[in-house]
Amino acid sequence: MAAKTSSGGDDAISEINVVPLVDIVLVVLIIFMVTAPAMIKPSVEVNLPSAASGDETQPSLLQVAVTADGRVQINNQDVTEDAARSIALGEFERNPEVQAIIAADREVDYGAVIQVLDWIKSAGIKNFAVTTDRPVL
């Protein structure tokens, strides 16, 4: 605690009040905590299948989505086969342990998902996770 001296009333206050600073930092922290999940999940609308036994995965720099109309997106950008391989190869070169997280619409043909997995795997990526929704009980 700070002690007040009785030497006079004209002295400048030399202490820093930390309480307002802590309040502002906590508000900014709460804002980041609320908005962070929206930045992680792909923004493309994918009707995911549900699975009761799904586990949580770590966020990945390689988010792959296959939409109901067959479009393939990596990190929210439409890609072709060559572009998908190129992006996957770049991520693999940066981190050989990178995990590709696949989000495929439940209406997508199984063969289309396997084809996209093959594109990613041809770049050397060996770790995959499939995104599902948990069923509402």
C-alpha cells in the first residue's frame, strides 16, 4: 500500500493507478475469448454428420472442407486439385507433423472425400481428423 506524506498539498502524484489498466486488459481478454471460436471454425456452410464418440482435436493450419455441391475449400478458399496439393505441400514443409482436418457435408459422395484425402496425402501429410457434430441428447 502506498503511504501518504503530510509534507504539503502541492506535490505531484507519482503513483500509477493499475486498477483501470487491469480492467481494460480483462475486457479485451474476454472479447478475444468470445470471438476466438468463430475464427477457428471454417465459415463455409457444411452439414456435418453426427457422431457420439468424437474427440476434440487441436486447431490446424490445414482446414479442408468439401461442400454439398462438391466444391473443395482449404482455409476458406476454393481450390483445384493442383492448388490443394500445393497448399498441403507448403504446410507439410513448414511442419511435417501438420494435421489436416476434413469437414465434409453429409450429402457428399464418399468417393469425393477419399479423392480429396488422396490429394492431401500425396503431399506427405499423414495425420488426418474428420469433423463431426455431436448429436443433441
